[in-house]
Amino acid sequence: MSVSAAELTAKKCTACEGGTPPLAADQVAAHLAAVPGWALSDDGKLIRRKYKFTDFASAMAFLNRVADLAEAEDHHPDLHLTGYRHAAVELSTHAIGGLSANDFIVAAKIDALG
């Protein structure tokens, strides 16, 4: 089961209920292959990507674009800014305690922001 970034960016996030199971390990692997640069956490419950910018304003502009995207998708990542120009984005579906397709949809759309 292979997934492409184009397939992910064409989708819209859908609400996950508490009874929805997280993606299985093979599903996570297939989705992760579509979003290079994103890394799976050791516990397998979130994906993370780090970014380095030239200055504070560029880092904040990126995080603001991510925030706008998250609002539009109604799927909100954890955003981190450290050292004034280092950003990280973490995605997980808190309602199900793991990863859903929504996390990979948002990751692919973040990648498409450029």
C-alpha cells in the first residue's frame, strides 16, 4: 500500500473520534514514505520535522503559514520555535493517542508551503 504526497495534499482532514484506532505500523510506514523529512517518534505516536531559517522573521512567517493551514484543516500540530530561527512541527492525533491519515495530510500540505 503506497501513498503519494499528491494523494495526501488532495485530501481534507476529517474528524477522528476517540474510538478510531491509530494507523497500524505498516500504514504509518507507507504514509511516512510520502513525506520525506518527517521522522517518526520512538514511541510511534507522532511525526516531527525540523526547520532552520535565516532569521526570526522568516521562522515566524513559516509558523504563521502553518497555523493558517492547521486552522483550515481543523487539525492542529504542536509548533516549536527555539534559538530564534529553529522551528519544529509535531503532528499527532490526540483524540486517538497516535497517528491518523490527518497527520500525514497536514504534513504533506506543510511541505507544499515551500
